Amino acid sequence: MNAAKEQPTLAEVKRWPATVEVARAALALGCSRSQLYELIKRGEAPVTVLSFGARHRVVTASLLRVLEAA
């Protein structure tokens, strides 16, 4: 992925670690970081999110399921 923050390909996402930061997941989903945080806050995120206090990580396997279903 280049510095222009282009949406990653499915092949690139498959090489990501088991969990990723919300901003990275949002980029893959094609939405903004703030939009994904709002969905997380409302319990409506289309992906599995692990919360550690105020910190959140998106489970890459769930992100892949969403992307592959699109």
C-alpha cells in the first residue's frame, strides 16, 4: 500500500496480522475512521472488534469475511 492511503486489495488484507487498528480496517472497508468508530460505539460494526479499555482492534478474519461477501 502506498502513502496515498489507497484502499488495500483483498490479497493485501489477507497478509495483515490477526488484528489491526480501526483506521486500517476503515480504509479496507472504504469508510472513514470516525464512521467505523461510531459504528463500534453503537454496537453496529460489521466486523468483530476487540476492546481493551478505550482501545479497539479489528479482527482481520472478520474483516475478510465482510470484504469477501461484498
